[in-house]
Amino acid sequence: MKNLLSFLALMLLISASCVKDEVVPNPVDPSNLQVDISHTSGDVTVNATADNANFYTIVFYDLTDTVWVETQTGTANYTFAQSGTYKITVRANTTHLDFIESSENVVIFVDQTPSGAPSSGYVSSSTYPGYTLVWSDEFNGTTLSPDWTFDIGTGSSGWGNNELQYYTDQNYSLNSGYLEIHAKSETFNSQEYTSTRLKTQGLKSWKYGRVDVRAALPYSKGIWPAIWMLGDNITSTGWPSCGEIDIMELIGGEGFNDRTVYGTAHWEQAGHAQYGNDYSLAAGKFADEFHVFSIIWDANSIKWLVDDVQYSQIDITPAELSEFQENFFLILNVAVGGNWPGSPDATSVFPQTMYVDYVRVFQ
């Protein structure tokens, strides 16, 4: 009996020693990771393979959102809503802590719905005797040029005019070679309407030259599209001392309003002084097709044109108009309501869009 107990104790000791000395192998990291990424419009498919992979983790970086997909097969799908360059990371995992990975920046083009822009209209020349094209935006890409920035919010007293919209950096799109600025009837930050106001302030400005803007305008009561310029020194001198050149303004409304545009200069002279004229179509409205709105500006005068037809001119040589001998930046916007057009009414149609084909500056 004593020998039996000794034998059992010896076997237990040997067994314990074997368990203690047993070596658990480290996981073998995956290798030979191969990644194929295909995409049609915004729909992306990722296929990954690797040796010794137990599963895969695929990460889609979508603007401010990050989407993680874990898959046994190495295949994952994701849809991007907007065109852009997006990072995609693929991991081949043995465990969640043991993996290899590969990242790629993928350029995605999202097919857009056809633009609602008119298909016809006036086209200006791309060259003029004695002038050189010094800056332009043809809006042919999928992202806005860095030469533009935004005004955001409601401004002081509705941008000085008791306007009703809240300007955002979201009410625009680039579609089929056009910049589209959308005015919408929607509540946002206590305002009943939204729109976008683009400008080149602090980025691009010019003194003298010819400016051509090909655009199809919105229409309807209470709609106020504008293509205009302000003096660079507005932040130091204020308005109207900085000067203002309105290349085109329209106040929407059936009949005369929807077929009439205005060209105006504003400056400081014992307060606020201004001079301008209007141009009307014989029939239809400026929303029906594209027109080219222009100024020709030199040290002596500013001339306003629609489709290369001059309809107004101001002499800027007097000393009290010295504002117009300085640099000015560009602004494109669609306002809603305000002192001049008045508020939308039951006849107003939303959304409204200003389509801009190009902006060109010649000097």
C-alpha cells in the first residue's frame, strides 16, 4: 500500500511538471496581404486575401465618420455619398491584437443627377483684344476652388438689408460643370430660409479689368440673386467707404422683375451715394437661359453689359469716387427677402437655384 501511494505521488508530480513546462505557441502573423478595391460611382467593394488570416477588419474613413467592418471572407462593401478622396484601411487578423494592415487613398467620383440648368443661352468670348485672362473658375471639378470662402450666418440686421436667409456652406453644389447656389425654404437656426454666399475675400482681388460671369438666374417673389464686388478695405473702412460694384442684381417676381437686372455702384459721399441702371429682356425671364453679366472697369469708368450689350456707365474720375481706384473681391449669393425684394409670398417657388457656368477676370 505504501509503495502504491508513493507511485501515485510520483505520477502526480510528473504530470504537474509536464503541465507547467507545456509551451503555448505564439500566433503566426498573417503575411502576403493583397487588397483589391473597386468602385462605381460611390459604391466601393474591397476584396482582401492573406496567408494565416483568421478574419479581416476593413475601415472606411468617410469625412467625419469612421466605419469598421469585420469579415471572415475579406470582402466588404460601402457607399460614399459625395465625391472626394477617402482613406480605406484593410487589416488581416490572426487575433484582434495580431494583424498586418495596408491603407490606400481612393479617389471617388459620385455620379450626380443631371443639372437643372438651362441648355441654351449666350456665351461670351474667351479672349479680348488688349486683355489677358488673369483668373477664372469654370467649375468643372468636383470640389470648390480654394480661391472661394463663405459668409456664414445672418450677418448684422440680415446683412444690413433685413434679409431672411441663413447662409451656410452647404447650400451649393458642383454639378455637370456648373456651380449651383440653392435657396431653400427650411427652418435653420431660427431662420425660415437657407442659402449660400461665396466670396474671394482675402484670397483673390483685382483693380480694374473686365469681369464676365455666365449665369442662369433664379426667379420668384422674394428672391434676390447677386453677382457683385466689395473693396478689400471693407474691414478697416466699413461700407460704403469701401465701395461696391454690383455686376448684377435681380429682385424676383412675375413679369418685369423676373426679366430685369440691375448694375449699380455704391460709394461714400456725405453718407451713401449710388448710381445705376437696369436692363430688361423683351420677353421671358433671366431663369430661362444663360446670360453673361459683365463690367469693364478702368481708371476712368465702369461700364455694365448684358450679353456684350452695354446699358450703363459711370465716370469714376471725380475725387469723391476714389473707392473705385482700389482692389475689389467677388461675391456670389442668393438672398431671400430683404428691404428691396420684400418677403416671399404665396406665389414664391422653392427651392431656387442660381447656376454659374464660369467667372472670368481679364486685365
